[in-house]
Amino acid sequence: MELKTPLYDVHVEEGGKIVPFAGYLLPVQYEGSGVIKEHMAVRQACGLFDVSHMGEILFTGPTALATLNHLLTNDYTDMPVNKVRYGVMCTAEGGTIDDLVVYKFGEESYLAVVNASNRHKDFEHMAKNVLEGTKCEDISDSVAQVALQGPKAPAIMKKLLPEDQIPKGYYTALPNIVINGVKTMISRTGYTGELGYEIYCAKEDAEKLWKTLREAGEEFGLIPCGLGARDTLRLEAAMPLYGHEMDETITPLEAGLDFGVKMGKDEFIGKDALVAAGAPKRVRVGLGVTGRGIVREHQDVFIGDEKIGVTTSGTHCPYLGKAIAMALVDASHAEVGTAVEVEVRGRRVACEIIPLPFYTRGK
């Protein structure tokens, strides 16, 4: 099959049918499986996600490190080679432009992986604010990425590679690993709450890599998974999603991402605004639905007649077997155990503020 450009026009065969590979055409679910089956496969066996629609921005040059520390809230100064580190990119006002992960391949070579919907906006902001001596390049159209997620992921990888070519530590990566003739970069991060790997390759090798992983994982119950399961999985694991738990009106501190915000750094874009704002007046919390109904995003949260916040994500989660949600609420009402109500289509649904994350691997 001849691959096409851009990558999201590529199609692969699944179950005897040709389906889109990557981009915004990625199905919410695969025919013959469905979101629930895909979700449970990741929790109990393994799922394979095509996430080639994500953006990849390469930073090179003698000031690449200084540029990243200027652009992002985290500190990359002591980051070892072949490690991965989370970060947030802020506006001058402290709002969240995007959250992302950074790979270090050398003292002058870093890769930032950004959210698909923000790719062009992110690159424009980055290119405008790079320091002299840094080259910033959007290589997204040349890169494919698949994610192998679930407790059976290590066994599948061991069928394809010796153990020393599989990342062992969380947030680590190994470049220049060859899988069935395909040159890849493999990392171990994940967006499902499960152990898993992200495998990057050139776009022209995407179809071969996908088929190789599908064949290797067949005996372990591996199935392809779409964006619907990816969303329910990340919600169970309380992982924030851009456009829901964060955007340019929400600071990373309000979103509960303070672990990736190093206020001790000399400077980063948005730091002055975060300092001036002081302690967040609203915070991200978890909600367990105790009444009848399912809570979705953009629904008001009340204590009595007082509106204290709004939901950011919510659904019925297959593995947990219950309805949950995340919300931004007034910090003064954010204590775990607080009883609240969420307005759903004109009626109130009882909820309780509960700890995050909702799900932790191994429990």
C-alpha cells in the first residue's frame, strides 16, 4: 500500500477493513470492539493506540536548554540524556498554552511532544520566543507515533526486542532501536494510568510498525483502541486534558500541575503573573457521583444555592464501574469529603469530593 502525505491521510487494514491511521480521523472506537472493550483491554491486557496526530517540535543548538527553561515551567537543567520530563507552557498572564513532555537526546538536542490540537499554536509561540542560538523545527509531519498500553505491554515488547533495548524506568527513552527493520525511538510514559510505551518512527514506516505490533500482541489479547477509550482511561487516572482541565484561562497551579512548575527558577514566561496571583483561588478536584446520573464537562457545581465551580471532564468509567468527574472549584470548598451537587440538564445530581487519582495501577 502506498502511504500518503500528510500522515493523517494514511490508512491501514484492521479486521478486513481500511481505516484511517492517525490525525483527527482516528476513530473514537474500532468497529467490532467499542469503547468499553477497548478500555478494559488496556486495564487487563493491552491496547494499541495510533497517536501520530500529536505534534513533535525539535530544539537544537547551544542555547536549546536555556530556551526550554525560558519557555516552560519545569526545570530541565539537570535532566540526563534519554530522560523525559513533563512541562507546561504559559502565557505572560500565567494561563496554560499547553502541557507537553520533553525528551533529551543530547546537550544540544531536545524533542517536545505537544497536543495535536495545539501543534500550530504551540510552534508559533515557541518560534517567537526562542533564544538566539536555538533552532526550533516542527517535524510532526514526518513522524508517526503509536502507544502500547497495558499490563501485557512488556511481554509484547520482549517478543520483539532484547530487554536492554526496552526502556525500564518511568519517563525514560531509548533512541535508535530497530523493530523488525523499522528504526524507532521508544519511551515509557503513558496517558492511560497503565504501564506502557510510546514508539516513534518515520511516517513511511508507520504501517509496518503497526502490523508488527498487532501480530506480536495477538496472543496477549492486544486490540486497537481509539480516542474514546483513551479519554475514559485518562479520566480514571485523573490525567488532565487540554481544553478541559486547562486552557489559557486556567493556570497550571489551578489545574494541580504544581509538580511541573518550578517557581525557584530565575524566570520563565508567566512566572511573574503566577507569583503575583498568589495561592490559587480555585483548584482541580475529583468528584464521585453519589446520586443518580452521569456528570459531564461544563456543568455547574453547587453547595446549596452557591455555585462553587464547574466540571471539566466526566463520564461513567468502565473499569471502576461508577460515574466520576473532575472539576475546578473554589479552594475554600475543595476539602475531600465535601458534599456537592452538579446541575445536569436542569436537575441536581449529588456528588462528593474524593481524592485524585481515581485509579492507580495495581489496585
